[in-house]
Amino acid sequence: MAEDLGFKRINFFKGFVTTTKDWNDAESYHVEKRKLHNRCFHGAGIVAGYRQELAVRARGRPDMSVEVSPGYAIDGVGQDVILWETEIRTINKGDYKLPLTIYVVAKYVEEFTDFIAYRENLDFKGHRRILEKTKIDVTITEPDIRSEIELGRVYLTEDAKRITDAKDDLDPGPNEIDLRFVPKAGVSGGYIQMDLMLRLRALLKQQRQFFTNLARDKKVLSANAVAIGLMTMEMLLESGSIGPSNVLPLMRNVGDLEWDVITEIEATKPSIKAKKDFGAFKHSVEVFRGLLGENPSLVDESGEPKFDSLDQIIGFQEKGGDALGNIAGEPAAVTTVEDDGEVSLKLGDDWEKIKEMSGNLPETILVDGVEWTLVDGIDILDKQSEDGHHFQIVEARDSWRTRQRVRYPDGTVVEDAGIAHEGGHATFEIKNVTPHRPLAILRRMDYVRGDYEIEYSVNEKRVGISQCPGSDRRYRWRNWPFVISEEFVTAELLSVKQKAVTADRDINMFRFWFYQAL
């Protein structure tokens, strides 16, 4: 193959006398490069979203025929298998020894066309074009992906009188079209207008939180499945795997899960069902599912995306989100016990807002409907403040002072001095504590490089892990929270140990605030 030795591109120059081999080599270069791209980026199988995806269907007649709709596939060597018009194939039972399985396949074929012969010299003749075609065939041997694409199979019996679509796609019966083994080519996303992508990203995040609250706080169990579905869509979106061909089918799946939530609420949650917002939410889901229909696609028959449809569908979900938020309410802080006995508090969206609050934090903050009061704080590199809380860095491989003048996400510029260390741990005391009430540690940090974990201990007892995923090189200040469960708040003076558990990572701190929910 060409890529075994390297691809050669034709190079024209003044005086270059070309031959038919040169021109055919030039064409072969592009053909082989396209085949390589298809194999490596998409793989073999049916290409989703183009025309009717080479669908094999029964014709609705009492006979042994099937129809194959237009579509596009890639075979195992990377050739484009494109069917432009619907084709019908009739199976003759007399050609086979039944019972047996037959396969409907698509093959790439080439046909020489546009023949010409020159009267002046009959040695000069040939075909000026090669037509790339697709042949639909019926075979009894299992398809070889290198040369043919399976479009469907049928297990034929001796008494078969007609071929039908499968009643159960996952368990087709005899003489029914079986599509379970049809290969699918990969599609890496595709272009969607960025304003729609931003709205979709915000919608997924908001609704994931709402359904999480609904499952956790309102005990609507089916809401968990919706939250997981939305999280999966978020991951696909961030990986660039969502495009015009698949965004609506993915949203349809989420809509089906949302309907399960509505069914559960109507059956088991009369207090939620009685709310006006529930009726509004149910209506929005009904309209949403109606807009999506059975086989949603953003791509029309010409292959062009219809962004107006996505705009309308996102709009209905955004309206439904307002009603859903009123039903789900604000997230409550939930105490969880880990396998190793550690206890921590899961944080709601309000803690995310506190992370980005600029300047000096106020005396009280409202988080998830609970008021937290400032009880103490440490100003790093202020000797009096550090000494008053016995702050020190212990057993560090390296530590250094740093002064930063950077921004919070709201654009506010703050200059502050702090300390960073690699290895070892920091220890300090927290004063004015009310025992048996949860306590929040807020650490001002430079978020230029996150993706690490910190282990906290209180009075020599491990209480949990603070995770710091991600980073932000533009807006670098954050007030990173960690909440200590009331179970570990046992005295008016707490001795805290803060230790990095991620290898070879430095931890920085510029200021601490300590709040309690009193």
C-alpha cells in the first residue's frame, strides 16, 4: 500500500512531460489518502445522519422483498460506499436450502465510463471517467468487512411467505429483518453554532443539578437516571463528540428519561404532583418530546444542518428548567460516610458561587438556604495572624513565598501574598468554634494549576479529602471550600492538618476563612 513506503505527491515543473501513469498516480494519491482518513478517523460501518442511513426495511407487501434506502457507509479499507437511490431486492426461496441465514450487503464497485476513441489515431482510446458505485447484494456467507458492509440479515425458514420488520429490535424472530449486527462508523462531532453550544452546555449543567436535587432531596429515584444521562451528554460535548447527526437523538433519550420521572411523581409523590410548577414541567416535556419525534435529526436530506430546530428545542427545555428548579428546590448539604469511615459534606451550587466571590469575604454567607457565620481566619504571611493560630509548614521538600496580582472570575483584581509548599503538610488552629456544628474552611488559592487532592485531619483524626479538579489560567483566584461534618467538631479550639496527597504537587494558600452554620 502507498502508506507503507510514504505517500508521493505529483510535482509539476516547467518542461515536465507527463504520461498517463503520472496522472493516474496523482489521482491515486488522493484516493489512498482519503481511504486512510476514513479507516483511521471513522472506521468501517454505516455513517450516521446521512440520508436514510442505508436502512433495510420490509416493503409492506406479502412477498419476499426488502428495500434498501439511500445512505453512506465506509468499508474496511476506507472506500466510500454511497447509495443514491432506493433499491429493492427480492429473495427467491428456491435459490437456497432452507432454513438458513441470508445477508443483505453493500459493496463498493467501480465502472469505467465515458469511452472515447479518436478517429485520427485509433490507438488513442479509453474511458475518461470511473464511476464509483454501490452494489446491493444478497449472500449466504457472513460479510467480510474489508469488502462489504452488512445492512441486515434474515433467518429464513422453509414456510416463509413474507419478510417483515422485527417486532422486537433486540430479539428478531424468523423471517424478520435483523439489524443488530449492522456496523456503525464513528462520527467525531460536527459543527453546531457556538451560541447554541453555549446554551446547550449551560442547560445540561443546570438540569443535571436540578435532577440530582430531585433524586437526593425529594427521593424521586428515576431522577438519578436523568442526571446520569445529562452528565454523559456533558462529557460527550466536552470531548467534541456531539454534532448535528447525534445531538437530537441524545436529547430524545433524555426526554424519555424525564418522562419516567413524571410517571413516578404522578404515582408516588402527590405533594409534588399538586404543585403548579409540576404541570408546567410536564407540559414542557410533552412538547419537547413531540418536537423530537421518532427519528430526530438536525440534518436534512441534502446534508445541511437545521439549526433553527435545535434553537427551538433548547428554548423549550430552558422554559421547563424554570419550573423544574422550583420543584427541585435548592440543594441541601448531605453528610456521607465513605468506605473508610471518613465523613464529608457534598457541596451544592452555592459553594461554587462562594468560590468565585472576590475580595474579603463577608461576616455571613448564605449557602443552600443556610446562613454561615465567620468565626475565625488566618492572613498568611502576617506574622501576628500566623503566630496566633500556630500556623506552620512541616516536613516540606520545598516551600516559598509568593505575591500575586491576579483576577477573580468576576474580573476583580486582587493582590495578595501567600506561601506554597511541595511535600509535607501545613498545620494551624481554628479558634472560637462552636462544638457539634459543621465548619467550613475557605482557602484563597491560585487556581492556575489544580487537579490535586488535599487530606484534612482535625485533632489527629482524618475527616476527608478536598478535591481540586481543573485549572484557570485567566481568572486565577478561588476561595476553595472544604466542609467538616459536625461529628468532628468536638471542641472550641481545633487543630487542623492539611496535607497534599497528590504526588509532586505544590499547594498554595494566601488566606483562610472559617465559617460555621450556627
